[in-house]
Amino acid sequence: MNHIVYMSRAVRPLSDQDLKELLDQCRRDNALHEVTGILFYSHGHIAQLIEGEPSIIDPLYEKIAADGRHSHVMQLANKPISARSFSDWSMAFHPLEAEGFKTLEGFFLPHQVPQTPETLTIADALIVDLVRQAVFGPQQDTLV
Amino acid sequence: MREQQLQTILQHMPAGIVTLLGPELRYGFVNEAMQALLGGHTPEGEPLAAHPGPLTADIREVMGQVYESGVSYVAKAFPLPLTEPETGQVVPRYFDLALEPLHDDHDQSLGLLVFAVDVTAQEEARQRAHTLSLETRRLDARLRVLTETAPQITFTMDAAGRYEYVSPQWYYFTGQPPTADLNAIWPLLIHPDDRLRVLYQSEVARTNGVGWTYEYRLRRHDGQYRWVLSRALPELHAPDKPVFWHGAVTEVHDQRELAEALRRGEEELRFLADSIPQLIWTASAAGFIDYYNQHTAEYSGLSPKELGPTGWVSLLEPAEQALAARRWVQSVATGQEYEGLCQMRRHDGQYRWHIIRARQLADARGLRWFGACTDVDDQYRLRQVLQTQYDELARTNRDLDTFVYTASHDLKQPLFNLRGLFDELRRTATFTDPEQGDLLQMVDQALGQLDGTLHELAATVQQQRELAAPTEQLDLRSVAEEVLLGLRAQVEEVQATIELDMGAAPTLLYGRANLRSVLHNLISNALKFAHPERAPLIVLRSSLSDSGQPLLTVQDNGLGMSLDTEIAAEAVPALHTFERQHPHVAGAGVGLYLVQRIIDSRGGHLVVNSTVGEGTTFSVQWFE
Ligand SMILES: Cc1cc2nc3c(=O)[nH]c(=O)nc-3n(C[C@H](O)[C@H](O)[C@H](O)COP(=O)(O)O)c2cc1C
């Protein structure tokens, strides 16, 4: 079992519709391939963590990295993990029209994203915390 | 019959045919195509001039002359405005009109045979080609202006490596006369160290039919060699071999020097960072480490790749990792300097104390973090050893002090008694031996000396105390923590909880050694008289009295003691009581005695309140 973390920039801002389509497609395909993780999106900033068998997620990462919707894809981690930290695949972003999204499965508003799982090593959790901060900006509770 | 057939063929030929007879050029045979061309009205026998159709005067005149001269003529691409039968639109069409004189057997002129072949398509193509060539010429002129004004030398070279064209900039740059033999001179202007490489690379590119990009030094008109970038692409006449290479030579001297300086600067910095026996690293604006110096790999035994962008945190002592990670996220969020004292794991598993410090640098190239971890383990351990030794020394010193003071104090009373007894003896006893008078004298002297010595001893200790006590603004919490560090063993032994509540009056102007001594004795006292049945809780609280003077209370939940009211007000005797009540606890009296004395010497005041079985509270009024 491996996980991969990367950050990237959207080539052009993603609309609610774009995001919803991405959410639907990824929920479906990732569930099919037993890929779990989370994606953060805000103002063109993207970060994603995916977990799964290397034989699945390595080619998936190659495909995602080549996706024309984003560029400047920078891999931050690709390493073995002892167990999954995410139960499914979800996405967190700020839709322009929050109404249609509230009830969607696998969707979070940025401030509702659960705490970084304890099952990650502290170094890996730090990667997730830093990418989340890079995408959404500082969280209130870190600014004590 | 043959005649008839011929007529039919001629009638339907796609080319127009008409015979014009006699000097008046009267209409004779007109086939269908010609009929259409002439507008349909060609009555046989009528002169052409009466029904000219679209034929203009000039062509009719030429026809007359051909008739006269008997020499044929072809009018090429002659425009005839034709009316389209369906739409009625007039469109220009072009015809080659062949005018053939007709003769009878005696060579007499009979008339003209006119052939009209529609060449509109050819003519239009020709005209298009003409406009195109005009446009090409215009573009060519524009290209020339562009190539000759751009700050570059442009050139065209053939497959043999001969220059076909070079823009005037070459002459400006090199200072060569326009008559210079380009092919002979150019190679000579290339820096001798670059020449062979350039000629070779160009040749290889040409044989392989590919373009090239290379840099070399070219001699400028003032004799200086300047770095230039030469780029060329082949012009392909597919699928054959390219015949020409077109390219440009751009001066890149300044950029190259700048880039060189930057690269050198960066290389030197990196070299510097790699030679320092510290862990040095840089991180992106988002907080991901993108460079670890050589020493980091040597120290940790992990490559930069193994460490990864946040791997430093896994080198820390496990208990310190979470806090350090949180603080780093916070520093990245706020841009505040990161600083910490942490233990970091060496490749052999040993943890060593490090000071970690990271600062943000924002410049034209964006925002970055620069960090360093300094190994302070030796210093840290040395400090700890020194601290323990210092504490021990200070304690011994204090004990000695107190011993001398107490001894001199306690010996005073017996000495006083001895002096009284001796005086009484001298007054009442009779001595017969005269030498005994000297003996008495000697005893008297000895007693006087003893008294003096005791006095001096007490004075010396007193003086030393005061000398050793320069005052300064002290942070009560940090001094208390230092003292607790020294008492760690005792605290741990009885599992005591110690609460510091210094918020109301956090600082005090006092002698450092004295404050330490007061705190040390009061806390160790509280630890000594802990109640055996409950975990000791000691609360130190600093506050301001009603009159605004600083006040320290040390409250415990220990054994406590009974005090008579009178004594409670005056602390000193209480201490003796204290000692008497707990004969099993050693050394309580001396320590508290010292506390009492220190506080006294600064004009302060010590009060004790206690309840047996519940606990004791010492209140120190630092100043009256
Ligand atoms: C930012 C981003 C994240 C993506 N994440 C996933 C993902 O987690 N799983 C997935 O199947 N496709 C993901 N995709 C989509 C893939 O790049 C790709 O478009 C999709 O898998 C469809 O591939 P296919 O056309 O080969 O079926 C992501 C695309 C982008 C732009």
C-alpha cells in the first residue's frame, strides 16, 4: 500500500460544474479501483492525496499529472504506508453556489474537512497540513 | 454528304467560328458557339459593322487590316463582355481570337475566318499569379525591413556551408567593409577556442539536415570577443534534402555573464552550505524542504530523497515531533521566525540537542525559507553538569555559611555564661600562688579572644552575604523553574505537584542567589514535611499586597505544625518550634533560619501559618 501527495495549479479556474463532474467521475472510478484519499481545491490551487496499490496509483498519478486541466504538478510524496488513512475518496472546495453541494457525497466545505488522520506519521501529516494550508490559507486555529 | 457532315461538326464545335466575306466583312457561316458570343444577331450577308455585337471598334479595325494585308493574326486573351443567358448578367470573358484571311484559288482575298477560343480560366489564373507575385514582393520587402532592423544578424547558408545572404547587421557588428568575402572572413572572426567546435557542429547539422543552436565568441568591430547565440533551421523542400539553412545570430554576452555570475554565486553558496558542519536547508513558501546540505545526509544517514519535504520532523525525539510540526505550520502561516531546542537523531541512533532556527527571505525570486540546526549537545550537557555542580556548591556554601553563623551565634551564649562564671570565680575565690594571677590574666585574655573571633566570624558571613547579592529584575517563574530543576530528584521522589502562579507580580528586584536560596529552602522544606498519606501539592504564588508591595506565598498540604499565636506573628522563634516538633526531619531549622536572615537583611518579613495535619503556608513580604 502506497500513498502519493502532489500539488498543482489549475490551468483556468474550475467552475462548480467542472468540480462536480470531477467529483462524480473520481468517486466512481476511485471506488472501483479501491483508491482512497482527498483533494483540496481553492482559487486554482490544487492538492491531492491518493492511497492504494502502487500498481494502481502509480499509473493513475501519471494520468492525473498529464491531465490538461492543471499544470505545475509537483509530487511531494510517493511511499509505502502501513495502512489506509482515508475510508473513501472525497473533495473539499468552496463552490460559488453552496446549495447544490451540501448534500453531495464525498464533498466538504474547506472548514469542515476532518482533522488530518492520526494514522499518518507525523512527517506525512505535516505534508497534508502544509498542502491544506497552501490551498486554503492558514486555518484559524493555527493562528493563535 | 461529306459537306453536310462537316457543316454539322463545325456547327457544334465548342470553339466559335465565323466567316466574314468581302471587304465589308459580311456575315457568312456562324456556328453556335460564335452565335452565342456575338449576341445571337448575325444575319447572313449583312456587314459586321451593322451588327457588331460585343466586338469593339479596335478589333473590327484589326480584322479589316488582316483582310487587307492577307497576314493572319491572333489577338490573345481578348476581353469580350458576355451576357449570361440565364441571369442576364454581363461578365467579362477572355478569348484568343485567331484571324485567318480566306483566299480563292487565285490568291484573291475572299474574306476572314475567325476562331474564338475561350481562355478565361487561363487568363484568370495568370492574373491571380500576377497579384500573388505582387503580394510576394510586398512581403519580401517587409521581411527585408524586419530582418535588417532587428537587433540580430540574420543569414542564409547553402548546403555546402556558403553564405547566400547575411543582413547588414553583420557588417555593423564586425566592422567589415561591404566588399569583405563573407565565407573567408566569418570563420576568422570566431574566437580561436570556439572556431573548430562551431565549424564542426555546423557541418554535422548540415550533413544531417537538421538545425543547430550553439553559442560562441564573435569578434566585434572594436576587437572585443562577444558571446553570441547562433540558431538556424533547414528549409526543407520535402522530401528531398534541405538546400538552405536560415538563421539568426544574437548577442547574448550580457545575459551569459549575468547567468554565469548567478550560477557561480549559487554554486559558491551551495559549496559553503555543504562545507558547514551544521544541518542547513531551504524550503518553499509553502513550507516544503527542497534542499538539505551534505552534512544533513551525513548526520542523519538519510538522503534528501529519503528525508522528503517534511522528513526533518521524523528526526526529532518522538515526543517533540507533534509540537514541532504544529509550530512549523504556524510559522509558515504567519511568516514568523521558527526557533526551537530539540533533540535530533543521529545516524547511529543517538539523540543530540540542536537549536533549530529558520527565517523567511522574500526577494524578486519569491519567498523562501532558510534554516539551520546547530548541534549544541556538548554545550547543553556541559551546562547541565555545571548547573548541578553549581547548585551543589551553592548549597554547600550556604550550609557552611549557616553553620558558621549558627555556631558563632550559638556559642555566644555559653561564652557569655563562661565569662560570668569566670568573673564570679575571680571575685569569690582566693588564689595563693602569685603565678595564678598570670593564669587568671591568660584565661581572661583567651575568653576575650574567643569572643572577638566569634564576633568576627558572624560579621564576615554577614558581609559576604551582602556583597554576594547585587540586585536585578528577576523573572520569578524562571528562577523558580531553575530551582525546581535542581530539586528534580526530591520532587520526583515524593511525586509532588508544584504549581507556579506568578502572573499577578511576575518580576522582583532582588539578589539572584538570595532569591534562589529563599525559594530553594521553602520548597525543599515543603517537600520534606510532606504528608505521608497524600501526594504533595505545593503552590507558589506571587502577588502584590494592599500597600502595593510584592508578596510570595508558598503553600503546602504537608504535616503542618502547632504554633502559639504569639510565635506565629514573629516567625523566627516559630522555626525553632518547627524543628522541635519534627525531630525526625533533619536540617529544617538551619535552612529556614537562612531564609529568615536573607529576608531580614533586605528589610523584609516572613510569616508562617500552619494547621497540624493540613499544611503550612509561608508568606514572604519581600520589603516592609
Ligand atoms: C486535479 C485532478 C485530479 C484528478 N483525480 C483523479 C482521481 O483521483 N481519480 C481518477 O480516476 N481520475 C482523476 N482525475 C481525472 C483523470 O486525470 C482522468 O481525466 C480520468 O481518470 C479519466 O481518464 P480516462 O479518460 O482515461 O478514463 C483527476 C483530474 C484532475 C485534473
